[in-house]
Amino acid sequence: MKIEDIINLTEGVLTNTPKVHAIEAATVYPSKVDQGDLFFSSNQEEIDKAIENGAYAIVYDNNEIIKKDDEIAWIKVSDIQLAAFKLIRYVIIKKEAKFFYLLEHEMSFLKMILTHKGNIAFIPDDWRKAFEQILNSDNALFVGTNKDLMQLIKPDVPRLNREVEGYPISDTLFRTTFKVGGYVYQEKEMAPFHLEYLLRVVNFCNNEELPYSVDRVKYTRHFIPVHIDGNLNHTKSSKSDKVAIFTDNLPDIEKAREYVKRSNMWVKSIVLTPPKTKVPGIDHPHWFETEEEVRDILKSMHFNYAFIYNADKSILNTIKEEYSLF
């Protein structure tokens, strides 16, 4: 690619008169620079390393950068990250790649039910890793959960379709029977309010011809119920009316408590959170700072369901759970 094309794509300004006129490839990691490459960075040490490795052009946004080689191209931009993804947008057009922004729950189900992941790329949250992945991947289908990053890659990035065929048949808080694609799935390990995410993912897989199996559905890392006894030992559901529910998000706690109110008025629930966490509908949740405080609360309080928000996962070494976090 010609230097003048890089300038146009990144909307940068050439700040010197270089002897080079084109680049071979691009990267954001100095260790990956080969002879003739374009390098994106505003870190002096990284830039010096990239030049040592043979960089022909540097895109930067830091006015304090010292240009130690005037034969290569120095392109000043207003924002290094934005400039990098303006180049990526050009690459996307050439690849005819498709991008989708997924919610965290949708991504969890997608990774869970896919039987083969070779036809899809999962974009990391780190923008440098995302840049390298898109630039070097042969995939034509990309998904990610970082909204700002996804919109930076593709400003009009689509979401998954919200109007999806499928419906619940019966459920409890921890098991859901539903129908999708003409099949009934009996008592799957899934909270009923997670069904909407799964249905959208199934529809997405069908539309993009991705291989999947709904039989693989189980609890996600977002909502993990663990039946326990009075000593916080894992037990079978038939032997205890106490359930510790580990969750990484507040909306799931709110939805679960609403479900309990609608269907089981007798259930006593408590909510445990780190200090000063605001939970909708609860004036005074039980705050904890350590795992030991979580255990003390669970042992001293009367409850049927204990919703535990953002507890350190290592607590599951004490409260042995039945279902995998991953």
C-alpha cells in the first residue's frame, strides 16, 4: 500500500519527506514488525524497536515523539486507535467480512452451543489484539461484546435479531423446558430469563450456517446455582432448600427475584454484594469484603436463595458447585 493511501485512510498528516513510498504490511506490536511494515504506536521505546526491525512508516499521535530516522514516513494522527481502525475498515471492505455485536450472555451461549468454531472469530476486548486478529485472520465472520470497540471497527455494527422463533413451555428458576426449531428441549440447566439470549443465538447460527447443538446448553458463568446444606457443603437439590446463586451481573439478580415473587411467594431470598453496590429494589443488601464474610453470612442468615454478586470464584473451592463456570 502506498504511503499516500495510508495518509488518506487514517486522515493523518505526513510530517516529513520520506524516501520510502509504500509499505508491505501493518502491525501494532514492535516485535511483529518486518522490513517494510507500517507501525502504529505513540510509545517512543516501541517506535525505536519497530524502526530497528525495519519499519518503513510510523503512525503516531504523540507530539513528543522523537523522529530518529527521517528516511521513513512519519504520519501524525489525532487518535492512534481511531486511525488504526480506519485502516481496518478498509481491510474489512476488501475481505467482505461481517461483524456482529453480542451481549455477554449471547456470547456465552454462542461459545457453548457451537460444535465447530473454525468459521467464526471472537474479537478480544483489547484493541491491539483485535487489530491484529482482523488484519491477519482469514475469517469472514467476527463477533465481539465490547460495544465501543465494535462500533469503532464498524460504526453501524448490527445486533442479533430480537424477533426469534421459539418459546418456553415450562420452567423453574433453575430449569427451563422450551421449543425451538421444531424440537422440545426438556428441563435444560438454564434460568428462564436466559432463554431470549439463547433463541437469538440459535437464530444467528442458522442464518450464518454455523454448526451448533442446543443439547450442549447448561448454566453459564452469569448464573450458577449451587445447592448447599447448613455447613455450606454441596448437596443434591432433593436434600436441601438452600441455594447459593453466583452471578456476575445485577440484572440477573433483579430478574431472578422478580421470578421468585411471581411464582414462589414463600421463598426467602437474600442478596450478597461487595460494599456500596446498589441493587435495584433492595435498600440494604448484605455487604462482604472477603470470602470468609460470605461464608459467615450464609451460615448465620435464614434463606432459601442467596444471590451472591461478584464473589471471588475461589469460594467455589469451599462451596463445591455442580456446574462448570466455563
